[in-house]
Amino acid sequence: MKILVVADAVVPELAEDHKDSPDIQGVELIISCGDLPPEYLTLLSKRTGVPVYYVMGNHDIRYEASPPEGCLDIHRRIVSYHGFRILGLAGSRWYNGGVNQYTEPQMRNFIFRLWFGLWRIKGIDIVVTHAPPRKIGDAEDPCHRGFRCFRGLVKRYQPAYLLHGHIHALFHDDSERVHQLGKTRIINCYGWYILNV
């Protein structure tokens, strides 16, 4: 399955159909890791005609008043798509009390409350977050530190992928986006990324 993952930066070439557009032919699912305008997700949904699953980032302040059309918020939810089990966890570490900011204990509690669902479906294939796990591609300023509990989630359930945004970086090669923790590939999807699973 070909998945388009987007995060943090609007890429006009994805929303328009011209010769410089990235190859999104055959995309079956779009995942957003947050900090994108809801209109952008609506446009991607309409352009491709495929489902869009998203989590919100710490700058997503308009989603309640203007939710993206044809898109599903998967924060604190487990969804299944073509047999792939997908878990979403929105937001960043708390740093100034803004929207979609959580303390480490709050995020750990969100994960704890999902344990029965995770046990019932016998694990997870893809975790979608806005922030990265702590010490895996995160930063040291209070806003961009990752969550320690994401490391525990990965170690316990060993999903194939953890997809995140939040850390703005320019990559010369897609291999620079990827970190490994056990069996899990942790991918910074800033801008856009094609995931083939």
C-alpha cells in the first residue's frame, strides 16, 4: 500500500496538478502528522479521493471551527485500514499552555487508556504522532522535546512504523528522515513523505 504522509509545511505541488507535482499516483491513504491548515487536508482529500487520517499539532487552532472535509481525526483512537492497525496521538510537549500541548504524564495516561484496545487487536502496525519520541530525532528546547512514553509504546508493541512531524528539517535524502528503535522505523515526515507498506 502506498501512503502519502504530510506534516508541518504546505507543499503547493501536492495540492496542484502540474508537471512538477510529486508522484502521488496510486496513493491509497493520506496521513497528516499535524500543523497543517484544515483547508490543505480538504484539498488533498478532494484531489486524491482517498481517506485522510490526521492528528493535530501544537499550531492547529482552527480545526474545531473548520474541520477538514472528508478527513478523520484519529487522536487517541485505533483505526484499521486494509488490515493495517493505526494509532494516533496528537500534540506536542507542554511548553506554554497552548492548544494540543500535553505533559509527559498526560500523554502516558492517554496511552494507558488505550491498552485494552491494543490488547484486543493484538498490537499495532503504524503509530501516527505529531511529536517524536524523546531522544530520537527531537530537539532540546522545551517545545520540541519528544515524549519518553512513545519509546515505551514502541518497545512494548513494536509497530512497523512511527510517523511524526514537529521537527522541521530539510532532508537531502529520505534515509536521513529515518531512525530505528528495535523493529520500528521512526520517520520524520516534515513536508511530505511516501511510505510503501
